[in-house]
Amino acid sequence: MAFVDMFNAGRASIDDILLLFIYLELGAMVGIYFKTNHLPIRFLLYIAITALTRYLIGDVSHHRTPDVGLVYLCGGIFFLALSVLAVRFASYKFPSSKAIGATGEAVEADKDK
């Protein structure tokens, strides 16, 4: 419906584009879940970062002058970015004991290697 509203209006604001990114990330997350039966936490963090960015842009450009709330929003985005970094490092350093096969099913990893 958001895309149809943008199409009917004949223009898309930055808020609309960021909303479409949120929908895209939700769709990608659902697709990966159905393909691998795993829900990657990174996608939820990406969605949260995009949502906070959308709120930040909308708040600064439309509503009021920047104040301490701007610092809180930027701190939240920075904290989520650090969380993505921590999750990626942890998955690299401590990989899952189950590997994903070519069919998308979880298979036991070879412990001989």
C-alpha cells in the first residue's frame, strides 16, 4: 500500500524510501528463514537501524530543531551498529556446530577437519 500511495502521489520522500527498505529487509529475513529454518539476528538489527534512521531523518527535517533527542537517536544507531559487529565477530569466532547443506537443511558439520 505504501508503494501504491507513492505511485499515486507521483513522488517519494526519503521517509517513504526508508520505509521500503524496512519492508525489503523484512522480506529478506522471512525468505532466509523459510530457506534455512534459522532466523538471523543481524537482519533484525539492520531493521532497527533503518527504523531509527528513518525516525531521525523525519524528526530533524520535518518537526523541530535538533536537541538532546538527536544525540540519543544517534547513540542508539551506534549501539546497534556495535551489536551487528559483535554478532558478526561471534559468528566468525564461534561458528555453529551445524552447517547448512545445499538444500537449505541443517546438517552436522564434520568434526574430523
